[in-house]
Amino acid sequence: MILAQGLTTGGCPTWGHFIVFAIGAYYNLLFLYIIVSLLQSLAGMRIPDWLRPAVNFVFDVCDPFLRIFRGLLPNIGMLDLSPILGFFALIIVQNIVGAALHC
């Protein structure tokens, strides 16, 4: 138990828990991005004005990450399949970080 060096009793650094949590939070934002984009494109739903800043935040946070994967999978009609690769990449990174830090 070395708490002075930032380690918890389980052997995982406290900042390691934060990194794993941040990746999980981004995973949830990506899921929200998919739901909102599906509602807009397939259902033709218009986002209410009071909710627009939150939706813009989700799009602004997720779009740069998804641009990495946009050219790797083709679109099927109006559906963008790049979030699938994004999910796999986040899961792999989260597992690698968790295993490396013993979290």
C-alpha cells in the first residue's frame, strides 16, 4: 500500500482510474452521437433549439475522432459506419490501458 506515490491499495494508480473512466465517458458520448445522428438522418427529427448547444458539443467532440475512420468503411446509403471502428478502437485502447495499469 503505497499511497504517497499515488497508488491505491489495488495497485492501480489513481490517474489510471481516471484514464479508464475518461475513455468510458468518451465511449458514451460516441453512443449519444450515433443516436442523435440516426434520429436526424433516418427519422428526420429536428433538434429543438434549447437542446442544440448540447448536440453541437457532442458533434464537436466526436467528429475529429470519427474522421480518422471515415475513409476506412464505406457508407451504406445514409448510414456512416465509422463509429463502429471508433467503438472497437476505444474498447481496445481501454483494455490495453487497463491491463497495463492493472486497473
